[in-house]
Amino acid sequence: GMVLTLIGLVLLTVHRCSPSGWPFLIWGSIIVIAVLFERRRYRHIQHSQDERWQRTGERFEDPETGQMVEVLYDPATGERRYIPMSCSASVGNGLSGRLS
């Protein structure tokens, strides 16, 4: 996004009579704004969702990876997540863990 924006600015500066830089400037700006919005928006949601997940006590070996997996449950939505046991140690004790 930043590269496209810079290319657009350079083209508009060098070729003042040519509108060739506008598409680069517009699309580059859109990408930069979208990335900044996404990072700000979803960072807050991830922290608040970590607290809702509860351990179910279910554990099993994932047939594809061979790793032990623990099941987490969100009572608000009914969603279940399956996480490797090495990542589940920090969930449920106030620390944020990887839940994907």
C-alpha cells in the first residue's frame, strides 16, 4: 500500500500534466487505510474473546498431526475450538493464548 502511494506521488510530481499517478495514489491510500483499520479493530476483539473460552476437559490426539488437542468452548456462541495442548496452557488462567 505504501509503495503504491509513493509511486502515485512520484508520478504526480514528475508528470504534472499526466493523470497516471492518481490510480496508484488512490489504491495505495485505500490499502493503507484498510490495513490500519483492520489492525486497530480486531486487536481489541481478540483480547475480549479470549476471556470467554472455557475448557471442556475433552482431549484427544489429532489424527492428521499426531498432536494432543484440547477442546475449548464459547458458551455465548456455542463455537468450539481445537488447540494443541502446548498452546492451551495459558488459556483460562488470565493469559491470552493462541486459539486458532
